[in-house]
Amino acid sequence: MKKYFIIFVSLLTFSCNSQPSSKKSNNSLTVKYKVNKSDEQWKSELTSLQYYVLRQAGTERAFSGKYNKNYDEGLYICAACQVPLYKSNYKYDSRSGWPSFDRGINENIKYAVDYKLGYKRSELKCSSCGGHLGHLFDDGPKDTTGQRHCINSAALAFIPKND
């Protein structure tokens, strides 16, 4: 019995790496975006909250973002690189605590996969700079797309229609 326990522990030890070998080779691959800046440049240009959200894939507290209840006409752009992301007529009140849109400007949004909470989620990123915007859920308005782009206000800037 002791022999089987030692074999089991040995197998477990040698088979459990902190990273699968297939991922080690992929770490050297870097996604190239139109807007590429060093970490120091991003830190100097963004507020600490914007940096946390856009560059570290963080999330602002629910109901704390300045665009959660903004329903003015205009355009929402990436706070990091100013690429257009969402039109105001795509916005709706999801009561989730974050600005929600039923769609975005597709060519400017990149879809990725996020496992930070231990399960698969669809992450939304700016296709120009790679900034983390938020996540995509399938609980949006059924009369439009059925999708909810749940976006951090810190990832956005707003240009009113009159400007």
C-alpha cells in the first residue's frame, strides 16, 4: 500500500505544473495592436483606475462609474486610444451597475476568453490598443440582439452628439 501511495504522489507531483507545457510556448507570442505603448507610457497617460481596468483587466465597483446612468446622445470611445466603441443608441439600463450596450461597433471590438473567475467568460477588448473593456453576456434585450456588453466606465470616454 505504501508503494502505491509513493507512486501516486510522485505522479501527482510531476504531472502538476503551474503551467501546462503547451502554454509555455505560447507565452512568447504577443498580440500586436495598432496602438502599442510601454507599461510606463500607459501609466503616465491613464488614471490609476483606467490603468487598472484597461491594462490589468480589472473591474470598477458596480454603480460607481460615471457613464452608468448617462443617456445623452453621443459616442463612447476607448479612454486609452480614442477609437469609437459604442453609439449611445446601443445603450440601455441593465440595472447591473455598469454601462450596458446591446451591441458595439464590431470592427473596433475584439472578443477574447477570460477564465479569471474559474469559468469561461467572453471578454471584450479594444481592437486598436487591446484595452480591457468588460464582458459579453447573453442576457440582453430580447427585442434587439439579446446581448449585454457590460462595460467599465473607466474604459470609456464620451463625446456628446453636439461636439
